[in-house]
Amino acid sequence: MSKKVAIVLAGSGVQDGSEIYETTLTLLRLDQLGIKYRCFAPDIPQHEVVDHWRGEATSETRNVLVEAARVARGEISPLDELSASDFDAVIVPGGFGVAKNLSDFAEAGSQMVINEVLREVLSEFHDARKPIGLICIAPVLVPRLFGAGIAVTIGNDPAVAGAISAMGGLHRTCPVDDIVVDFEHRIVTTPAYMVANSISEAAEGIFKLVERISEMADIKM
């Protein structure tokens, strides 16, 4: 049977949602490998809406699921409908929506709280020993979700790496074209736009992450 991967989105746009290039590159590589996927996002208000032209927060209000549907071309479901039993793996692209909508890391740092639906969903995948991929800023979620001592990367940003360490995580410095794999916990991470200067640079690590997730999904544990 064909593999199927769930993609968890946090809106649309690097400053207040999911990073669009990271999301598109993830979906592209899955499609190239013949892997089916389905996008999900929480049906909640955005923490803030950012004018990406001016780089400033606005007074607008938007919904995370509605905005994520733009990236998914409407093919998306509410996050609370995601069940690990229906998928072989899950991937969370980056973007500040991870730190603003899926959690409050942008404000609370190492004291962050994670969206409860996301916590339940990712814990279900983890408990089922199904691979989890996290891109860019998304690896900051790992120590709060799954406990101490799990190896992840966000590249080489000292402040974010320090927050991961403060939560009990094990940060590994990593170049943009590579991945960090914690085989015991079946978690794969890559820096992407935490380090990348171009879409082609981001693609190298993201493609490796998707390929490794696919390989790990073939190994049932």
C-alpha cells in the first residue's frame, strides 16, 4: 500500500503562519516520491496578522485553518480530525506560525505552552512509533512534547538553541543541506530557513528530511 503523510500547517506566511516555500518543497518532494499526503491546521484565530509587504503587525483578525487552506489549495482538514492511525508519518513545516499559533514560543520562549490539539496529535504519532519530521523553527516543540534528551536542530541560532537546551532538548548544530535524526524517537529535523539564504538551499535539507521520513516509515517498530 502507498504511504500517506500528514502535514500540519500554522497559517500562511513566514511571519504569522507556515513558511510557504518550506511547505511547498515538502509537498513537492512527497509527490515526487509518490507519497500521498493530507494537510491539517487548527481551527483557531491567528495570534496576530502581519503585513508581509511592510513587515508590520496589523489590526486584522484571521483564522489559522482558513489561511492554511490557501497554501493547501483548499485540500485541508481541521487538526482535530487528524488521527495517527490513518497516516504513516507527520511533518510540520516552519514559519513563525509555529511559534505564534501552534505554541506561544515567540513570547514565552522556554516556558512555552503548545496548542493542546497539536500536543495530542503529535503524541499519538510518537506513541505509535511513526516518524515525525519538523522543519525550521518547529523542532523547538520537541522537548516540550516528548521530553528531555532528544536530538534536534534549528541550525545554529544560539538563542533558539539555548531555549531548546533549557527545556531539556539536545540541540545539534547542522548546515542547511543536512538533517539530524534521532533514531530512538524517530524524529527528523532540518534548519531550512533558520539558515537558508535561498529556496534552493532550503530544498536540499527539506528533500533529505522527506526522504528519510519515507525510509523510516517503511521500518515498523
